[in-house]
Amino acid sequence: MLTVGNAVDHLRRRGVLTGGGTATLLTGGVSGVVVLVSAGDRRLVVKQALDRLSVATEWLAKPERVLTEAAALALLHDITPAHTPELVDVDPSALVLTMTAAPAGWQPWKSVLLDEPPSGARFAAVALALGRILAAWHQQTWGDPAVADRFADYEAFEQLRVAPFHRVVRARHPALATAVDACVADLTTARECLVHGDFSPKNVLVGPDGPLWVLDFEVAHVGAAVFDLAFLQCHLLLKAVHRPDAAPALRAAATAFLTGYGPIPSTRLGWHTACLLLARVDGTSPADYLTPTARDRVRALASAALAAPSSPSIDDLWEAVG
């Protein structure tokens, strides 16, 4: 088990470090142990996936997903080297990966969206860049047989996304089964490109002068591209409900993200987004910052969208937020 106490020793055994260093536990996630190691001017992140996530209910996932994360990080760093960490080492026996750490002072984009005064220009600039980054990943892996072979393992995505999100929502809202089943069918049958699977503001680090990194590739798989688009739209909509004062800036960011990405590869983006919205209030992993009133608003908005005879547009969802 990786700990703060043994992280430096692990790096020495792997030949990553020859001397000492200081280790600090990084908090905020629920799926793994993540340690920051500083050694002189080197900053490294050491990560090990948990087989039981740190949430109130039992949520299990295979720890071997860290090897998928390492492979995805290596591949996507080659495509967008300025926007991901660099893979330094992977220990397949201990299921531990090491990557470069962002410069001190960078912060999660989630914190910016939740805590800073709303800024349409700043929010939109990051979102536009994220759309372009995601488009590059999807386009350059689309239909690639080598990528499809390496990332064919769908199990972690089922354990960490489809089962605790979509299948729980379907069980708790059987009247919405038609739309939820359509989304599940997309996610379980499409094999289009490399999908990040956790493309959310908490996994984006932003620097003070505009640079950004995308992190956390442990549920990467070849699947339906629409999932990544819906995942980010969902998070921006949740924050707009939580922060009505910031809703116009967040909507501008959502629009900029889709502009940066380009043509949407699905006619069901609205349903996919609504299903994820409902999962964040009634699924295994509810959004912890929503008040009971906000949860009710999200539930009503998402349920209405999923009850519609066909998938609404993203603009329809944003209009419902107001």
C-alpha cells in the first residue's frame, strides 16, 4: 500500500530518485492514494488506485486500472504534451505510477468555478482550450485499431461510471428507462475513440497565466465520444445551479467548450448529460456541494429532459437552468 511514509523509498527502489525527498498526501479524490514528492527542483506525483473507493457506500473497482491510466497518459501526452503530465514510471507489480507534478500555485479548475468571482472571459478561455484538447484526443485515436486493442478493457468504466451512475439511476427512476437505456446502449456498444471517462473540472489544473493540464485517466477506454462531452457539460450545469450568479459565465464556458470541440458526434448529448445530472443527485456519488434545494432543481431538470420523447439539446438544458 502506497503511503506518505514509503513514497520516497518507492521512488528510490524504482531508480526515479537517488537521494531524499519530502512527501505530502494530496487529498480531494476518492479513488486512489496520491502523494506529492518534492526532491530539490523535482516535483513528482505518485499514485496507486484503491480497490474500494473512499465513499459512504461500498464501491469496488479493480486497482489494475492504474496501468490503463499510465498507458493513456503516455499516449495522450504525445498528442498534447503541453496539457498533460509526463509519465515518469509505472510499477506493474505494485500497481503504482509516477508522473510529473504541476508547478506550485496551480489549482483545480473546479475550485475556480466554485469559489472565484464569475468571469465569463476566464471561464470560457479554459473551456475553449479543453474543447480543442479533447477534440485532438478523439480525432487522433478515432478508429485506430492499435488504440482499440490496447484500451479494449471496459471493466473499470463499467465499475466506476455505468454501474454507479446509469444503472443506479435506472433502478431508482424506472419511468425514465427508455432514455437511460438508450444512453447505456451507446456507452456499451460504441467503440469510436479513446474516451477519457472523467473529463471534469476537478481533473483540470490551471496555472495563473493560462496554462492547463488534464489529469486522471484511470477509466480511459475506447468507447462513445459523447460521454466526455456530456460529462463536462454536466459539471458546468451543476455549478450553474449551485451558483446562480455565475450561471451566465458558466453557460458561456459550456458554449466555448463545444465550439472548441467542433461537430458533436451524437444526437443524444442532451440525454447523456441529463442522465449524468440525475446520477449526481441520485447515484452512488452525489455532488457534495449541492444543497437540498439545488438537488431538487437538478432532479427536476434532468427528469424532465429524460422523459422527453427525444433527446433535448444542450441549449434546452441551459434554458431550464435559467
